[in-house]
Amino acid sequence: MEEKPFDEPEVKTEHKAKRPDHKILALDLATITGYCDAHGSGSWNFTTLVKKPKDPPKRLGKQTNGKKLVRFETRISAYIEEYKPKMIVIEKAFIYHSKDRKPNFTAFEMAGILKLLCEANGIFLVEYHVQHIKKFGTGNGMANKEMMMDCCARYRVKPVDSNEADALHLYHLAVSDFRL
């Protein structure tokens, strides 16, 4: 069965929560986007694979970035319509100056889409630098993914991946910063 561009992204994990509804959505932008709000947390998988006509029948083609972005925009628009957030919090996208790491261009593209959606819907968009998030979450601005995941125990959540962990810390950072 071939996937349509407007299909819902796969929900990788989902932890239900009973937090005060501050109307905040925290997102860790990437192909697998971590999210956290008053209702819960988890990861949305925006990976898309398409079959190319010239490829052998059992082989899948490579991911199409445009389709991934359409799925992201569709999911966030639906979320905005249903939950009407007043604030969306994200990790500030930046280019790493390192030979070991490639820039996450998907995060830049998703941030652009998010900025347009926030502007169109009157939603306050807050961006935090990655080291600020790590410092808040673990006390160490250079924390690794495992440390970020381990420190989610204070929220009584065991995240399945680092995307969800980052979104949890982002959510609580915004609540703390804005004294909600």
C-alpha cells in the first residue's frame, strides 16, 4: 500500500500526563520530532519512504524531504486547531562547526514552517539554545543524550528516545522561565 502525503505520522511513543494546561507545545525538531504538552509526550516520526518506479520491486527509494515537510505542517496545523496553544517552544536550530557532525537541515526547514504557522495563528514562538536546555535538564550544558534521558525521571517519565527527552526538558524549561 502506497502512503499518501497527508497521512498522519507514526507515533513512536506516547506518555499520557496530567499537567496543568499552560497551552504550551514543546518540540524537538527533527525527522523524528519529540513533543511534550499538558496532555503527554512522545515522538512523531515524519520519515517517509517512496517506491521509485525504476527500482526493483522489493527496494524502497530514498526519503523525500518535501513529503516529510508536508506531513510535519499537516500534523502541526491539526494540533494547533485542536489544542490552540498560546506558546510553542523549540530548540534553536544552528549549524555545528565540527567535522564530526552534519547540520540538521531538516530542523531549519521545520523551524521555518513553524514560524509561519505561529505568525498566522498568533502563537508566541520561543527558541532556546541547546546548551541552555541541557543545563536546565541536567545541570551540565554539555550533557549527552543518555544524561538527558536519565534526568527525565524527575518528571516521572521514562522517554523512549532522546527526542522525547529533549521535548520534556523544553516544556519544563518554558514553564520555569515564564513562571507558569
